[in-house]
Amino acid sequence: MQTRQPKNIVILTGAGVSADSGIATFRASDGLWENHNIEEVATPEGYARNPELVQRFYNERRAQLLDPTIKPNPAHTALAELEAHYQSNGMGNVTVVTQNIDDLHERAGSKNVLHMHGELLKLRCVKTEQVVDWRSVEPVISSDGCQCCSPAQALRPHIVWFGEMPFYLDEIHYKLSQADLFVAIGTSGNVYPAAGFVANARNLGLPTLEFNLEASNNASLFSDSIYGRALETVPQWVRSLIHR
Ligand SMILES: [Zn+2]
């Protein structure tokens, strides 16, 4: 572990953090997401072929996310506490870059969150790309139109599909350039460009720390690795940073 207190920390989070809250995400191992083929529900081509099916899929994901049983877990809470502690003591900045499309980091209290793969509780106009909130289990149907165009255009899920450019890449690279520590939590190391951030961080000379259930494809790139469930390992690490 690094010996001096890191000032600016960039934390990449992935499916492993949300899994402990009961949210299933896309698995690269079998190419399925809740039994749906990824080409059908997470590509622009799939949406063009069958927008109703794609809307139904994200309606189901949204209803699951908004179910009262789904809550932030201790890993989300610990990261929010770390950010608040840094903020209130003027220690530096904690930025969460998440591949997750849920809002569990925000619900736990994190403020500084970049959703590089989009957000389930938002939709956007296919023409103007104006983003609107959709924090409701009310299903989106393909006849629901935007408010920004006349005639109204379709509102698509505000999700970065395979083959599309992730959001905030410039901002993420800037944050990395200002960081003293890069941390990855619960991410497989399979999905680029996020999987490449550890190499960017190393090129910038940053210490890099991985939390995972087991060694990821990228494990050898990290200077330190901690294995186990994120809801146990992450709070422990945060306590060690706050109380040193
Ligand atoms: Zn519009």
C-alpha cells in the first residue's frame, strides 16, 4: 500500500459493486444480460431493429432498480463517506467513475460521480440528445415522445451501448492526470476504454489498487490488489484511509 496520504483519488467502479445490492448486469463471460442477448438489447443496431423490445428491457431494469428491496450496500456507503470526509477536511477530491447505470452511488451520498456508461433513470431525445429524468417505474413506450422537438422524437435509454462512445472521457483523463491514486472496484477488466484506465494511471506514475472477488484480467497491471466481496473490503480500506 502507498505510504503517503493520497490527495486526489479516482475510483472506477463496476458490476461487482452493484452485484452486492442484488443488481445483475451484463456478463462478458456468456454475453447475456438477464437472459437477453447483448446484441438485442445493448447495441444501436438492436434498438433500430426492435425499439419496443429494447424499451421493455430497460423498463424492467428500471423497475428492478426502483424496487424498495434494492439499496446501496456498505461499499457504496463507504465511498460516499470517503468523499465527504475529504471534502469537509479539505484533503483533496474523490471522484467516482462508474460503469454502472444505476444510481446507488448517488443514493449512498456520493456527489462526484461520472456515469461513463450512462444512467438508467434518464432518457434522451434521439434527435437533439437532450437528456430528461425518468425516475419512475412507469414504463417508457415507443409512442412516448420528447418535449424538445416538433413533431416529438423518440426518447431512447440514456445508456452507452456497445459500439458507442462512453461519456466524460476527457474529464476522466483530466481527473487521472490530477490524481495521486487510481482505484478499481468490482470491474472485470474486459470492457474498454475503462479497462485501459489502469494503464493510463501507471503511465502517469500513479499507484493503482484493485478490489475484486478474484484476480481480474488486468490484475498484473495493478500495484496492489485486495480480493473479497466489495461490501467488506472497501469499507475496511476507507476506514484505514480516514483514520490514519
Ligand atoms: Zn427532441
